[in-house]
Amino acid sequence: MLTAINPKLPMKDKSITRDFYLNQLGFKDIGSHDYPQYLILQKDHIEIHFFEFPDLDPKENYGQVYIRTDNIDELYQSFINYGVKIHPNGKLKSQTWGQKEFSILDPDHNLLTFGQNQ
């Protein structure tokens, strides 16, 4: 019955969030022009939605998403090549729970963790 999940994360400034996801992570904008305080982005088979939260303090934001991938090594290298900062505690590594993972923070400190089964 369930077919997909599209997380909704807070953003302080739509233009900064949009620029980061499009120009550093390779997402496409599939709906921001219709909604001035909302952003819908897509990459491959996932969508992430963002809602404007002008009073957001990024240091107080605990938004998190876990994104599965089928080629984590290539994804990690592409982010490195585009200058994406990897979270200091989230470098690519094999975890004891059978996942290979890495993490980044977006401009609003939403934590994106990418993982692949080993």
C-alpha cells in the first residue's frame, strides 16, 4: 500500500537551500515556482520538500533524513568533487549494523545521511 515517503524539512532562506541542493548535490527543482514559501526538489527516485521557517536557528535544527543509495562510493566521490562538506563525524565508513554510510549538513543543519547495504 505505501509507495513512497517525501520528507518535509525546514529552511530559513529558500534561495540558499535551493542553490545548495541544485548546484552542489545535483537535485532538480520540481515545484518551487508555484509556491513562494515551499520547495520541492528531486534527485533520481527521491523527493525532499522544504517549508519556509524564517525564524529557524540552524544550530537548534534537528531535521534528519536517511537516504538509501545503490552506489555510495560514487555518490560520496561526486560530493567531494563538488566541494560538499562532509559532516566531521560522518565520513564514509562501514558501520557495525551492515551499512556503509556518510553524512552531510545542509545550510539549515538538516542532517542528510546516505547509506547502502553491504
